[in-house]
Amino acid sequence: MSLLKLEKVTKRFGGLVAVNNVSLEISEGERLGIVGPNGSGKTTLFNLISGVHIPDEGRITFRGQDITRFPPYKRAPLGLGRTFQIPRPFASATVRENVAVGAMFGTLGKELSVNECLELADHYLDFMGLRAHADKQAGTLTPVEKKLLEIARALAMKPRLILMDEAMAGMHPKDIDKMVRLIQEVSDRENIAVVAMVEHIMRAVLGLAQRVVVLHQGAKLVDSSTKEALNDPRVVEVYLGHPPEE
Amino acid sequence: MGKRLSTYGPFIPVLALYVIIFLVGKGVQGMWQVMAMLTFYCALGQAFNIFLGMTGYVDFGYVAFLGVGTYGMALSITYLAHQGMTGPAVIIIGFLLALIFPALLSMAVGAVALRLRGAYFAIATIGVNEGFRYLIEGAKIWNGSEGMIFTSELNQVLGRDTASGLSTFWADVYLFIIAALAALVTLHFMRSRIGYALTALREDEDAAKVMGINVTKYKIIAFITSACFAGLVGGTSWALKTPYVFPPEVFEIHYTIEAIIIVLLGGAGTLMGPVIGALIYGLSKYYLSIILPGFQLLIFAPIIIVIIIAFPDGVMGVVKQRLRGTSLARFIE
Ligand SMILES: Nc1ncnc2c1ncn2[C@@H]1O[C@H](COP(=O)(O)OP(=O)(O)O)[C@@H](O)[C@H]1O
Ligand SMILES: [Mg+2]
């Protein structure tokens, strides 16, 4: 059974169809890359899955439950974590407190005490290499550290699926390699499915994703293994803007 | 022990400040009324901080909760005295009403207005206070615009000596207790998931939602708690201390403004901030009115605006920042 299932999901903003009739399935522990140029509907698709927007048409099922109309705060405890395109830490809280919030309201939220959540936070800060910054205010971190913090915060939710919006945009290649390694490791170990979306197919996605979905003007253009997607002429067209030779 | 200390350690300096204010009032000739005024501001700030400080939402109608709390106490004393009831039970029932009235009003207002975002919420609340006042006056509820005077009822319930002791001393002692309780509840919130949820939604409401936080629920918890303490402050300071209530006085918006200033000056969302804010605000207002009677506001307003702009995190915000990582940090919130 698939972990997350989208059936013919459509979202319009006025006359603009931001996400157009997209169907998609993701299984437990799978790593999927969603690729598409700027404005192709990636962030909107994430907002539909995490509940920031409600689709105009279609159905979203997560772990067998119809969540199409669930508010975001009811989806997170089911195991849906996400990071934002522009990191959104709780700036005045400490780094440790930020991650602890993830633990407190995630899938284990009801079972853990506040102190246990703070301990879990330290565990993931260690993992992401942020432990030294635990007592700093989150707002004082560098942009790259903020990205790592967002991932730590999402991991502390003990999710079944993490949506990562442009997680690696603007990062140094060295940092990207490190981040890809960490995400792969934790995804394998804790059986967390990862949906990473990026503007460009690049080494990072290739290393991370087992499967790639290409979005174009809100519609799903390609859904195939990473290797096939790379050689798909339609993908070349989306990025280079001219039709592939027939 | 270590854990307990780091949990409740920050309450110690706050309580110490309350004890000092009390002792100065008791021990220094002519200072009791000044200290009583400071205690009122402390309790007001401590109560409002639970909502304004912890959620970042501004409620311009906040004084209405003090108002209905005042009416709760006033109605209890007046009605029960007319029933022939006497003794402390009347006051205890008064305190209960001073809790229940603001709780009901805050539930009604919160259920509607707290679904709005910050700025819209602030605008909506401006109407609540004025609306409630005109409702009481217009519909002649609780004696309408004539208000209620219940000096003789209070004398009848408690006896003349006890009633006058209440006005001159014990009501202020109750205020100390209310302020300290509000501080304790604040600290309890800070150490529980309520506080984490409130910090998260204050910083970024959308991110908080996506992290699994039912933001409306936590805003309402903070709102009702804050309103209940406001009701107790009203019932104590405006009913027990001065046994009369007139709508224009208890729904006077300038108390809301004072409460906002106190919370911001001291450091919104901090535990000790309201005390520090109340001391700075109360003492400068008092001494300026002695040194420059009539002109205090002219000098006062710009100073406060400058301080708040220069220190957006308030005095305690700056102190906390400085102490971060030191051994003193665990005693300061
Ligand atoms: N909240 C919104 N209101 C109106 N239009 C929006 C909104 N969010 C996205 N859009 C539009 O939807 C389209 C897809 O945007 P987005 O999902 O952000 O794409 P991507 O993340 O792939 O760059 C764009 O044309 C964008 O302008
Ligand atoms: Mg985007």
C-alpha cells in the first residue's frame, strides 16, 4: 500500500491552474525528486500535501486516511513533516527549543514529556552537526545552518514522510554533499520517505532520489526512475525551451 | 533538585521583587499607597503578558475583562448582602464570579476573533470593550450608567472594621498574591508544551500549523487564562478596594494602553518583564506627576516611545540575551 497517494489533484489561483490534475504515489521509505522550473507548481503541490491549501479537485490519502480537507495541524501528527523553501525557524527560541517543538507536536507528541522532547532534539542536533549551536537563538544562525535546523526539526517529528522544498538551493556543493548523505542515512535507518523538490536536476537530486517526477506548468510530465528521466527528451525541452528532435 | 531549580528557579527573583515591594510599602512611612499602585501595575502586566507577551496578539479591549471581573465581585456582594448572607463566603463567591465572567467573555470573543490574524484581531477587539460598555449603559444591565455603589453592603457582609481593613490593606495583599500566581502560571506555561506552542505561533503562525500545532486552541488557552487573571485584578482592585463601579471607569481604554506599555517596556513574553515594566512605568509616572504636575504625559510619552523602539525586546529581553550561557541564566526568564 502506498504511503501517500494523490488522485487527480488540481489547484487554481483565480484563472491560473497552479497544479493541474496531478496523480502521484509514494511508498514507505521511498525517495522521490520533484523537478520543474520556477513557477511549475512545486511549492503549491507541497502546500496541498501539507494542508496549507485545499485542492479544488481530487483526493489526497496518507497512510490510508483521506486527508484532503484536514487542516495542517492534523496532518503533522500523522507523520507528515516538511521544510520550507526559505527556512522559517522560530527566531527568538533557541535552536534546541525549535527542534523540541517538532518532537512535541509530531507523531510521538502525546507520548513524550517536554524533557524527553528536549533530549530527542539534542539527538537530532548531533546528527545534523548543530549541537554546538543548541543554546543560540535560531534567528542568529547562518542560512545554511537554518536549513539544517529545519531538517532536524522535521526529523524530530518522527515523520513517515518529509517534504523538502528547495532544501539545497543556494548551498555550497560541499554542504550539499553532506546534506544528501545525512538525509539518505536517516531515511534508510528510520524508513522515512523523502520528497525533495528542486528547480534543476542536479547531482544532489540524482544522488538522493530513486525516482523523479517532472512538473511542467502544473502538470505531471514525467514520472520515472531517475536514470530514465535524465534521458527523457521531454525533460530537456522543459529546461531548454525548444522541442526535442522528432 | 537541579531539575526542580531549573524549572522553577526563575520564579525566585520575581517573588523576591514582590516581597521587596511589599516590605517597602509596609516599612517606609507613606509608601503603602505607592507600592499598592505598583502592585496593581505588576498584576495587570503579569496577567496581560500571558496573552500579549506569549502570543504576540494585541487585545485593545483587554480592560473589559477587568471590568466584568469588577462587576462579578460587585454583583456578588450586592446580591448576597440583600439575601442576608454574611462572612467571607460572599467574597469567595465574588472571586468565583470575577473568574467566570471574564472566562465567558473571553471564550465568546476568542472563539470568533482569535481566528483572525494579528492586525485584524487587534482591530476587532477595539470594538469589544466599547461595545460592552454601551451594552451595559444602553440596556441598563447591572444598573446601567448609574453604576453600583456597595459600601454599605460590604460593611454589612464583613463588618465595618474588616471592610475598611480590606480597602486599606488586604485588597492590596490579594493583588500581590494574584500577581505571584499569574507569574507562576506563566512559568508553568513556559515549561510545558503550551509555552512552546505559543512561542512557535508568535514567531511564525503558518510554520507552527504545519508543525502540528493547533494554533487557535493555544491562543484561546492563553486568552482565557489572561482574561481570568484580569478579572481577579478588577474584582480585587476595583471592587474590594473601592466598593463602587461605574461603566466609564472600568471600561476605560487607557488601562489597556498602560498594560501594553508595561509588558513591552519590561519584555514581552518574559517572566520578570511585567514586574520590571510596572516598576519603571509606575515609579516614573508617580514621580513625574510630583515634579511636573500636569506635564507628565508630555515628557513621559516620548520617553516611552523611544525606549520601546530602542529596546524592542524590552529590558528583560536584553538581560536574558546578556545572561545567555552564564550560570545566572537559569534564574531568569
Ligand atoms: N498563494 C498564491 N496565490 C496566487 N498564485 C499563486 C500562489 N502560490 C503560487 N501561485 C502561482 O502558482 C504558480 C506555481 O507556483 P509555485 O507552486 O510556487 O511554483 P514553484 O514552487 O515550482 O516555483 C505560479 O504561477 C505562482 O505565481
Ligand atoms: Mg517553490
